[in-house]
Amino acid sequence: MEHNLADSTQRYIEVTEEDLPLHCPMPGMSLWNSHPRVFLPLEEKGEALCPYCGTLYKLKGEVRRHH
């Protein structure tokens, strides 16, 4: 992951395949203002919005399909 996620006020985060399965809050985010962990499906559309904090996650690159 390329971004510093310590500041949970950040509203846009690019993630890569290594961050999947994606959940918010992510590791490294401050715990003092966290919400319950929610998994966000972004493999199909390439982006997902957290229903708790409104952070927009966008997938950088493509996901290789594993079967």
C-alpha cells in the first residue's frame, strides 16, 4: 500500500490487489475514531464507498482471477 493511512480523515484511498479482501477501517488507521469493520467488494466496479465513514476506495490496477 502506498498511502499513509494513520489519518482516518482521508476520504480517498487507492488500494492494490495486495489489500484484498478490502475492509474499512484498514490496518494503520487510528483506532480512537474507528467504526465496526466492514468488508467492501470492489473487484467488479473497481471502487467502493464505506457506508460508515464515507471513504472512497479505488482499485489501482487489475485483480487477477484465482480459481
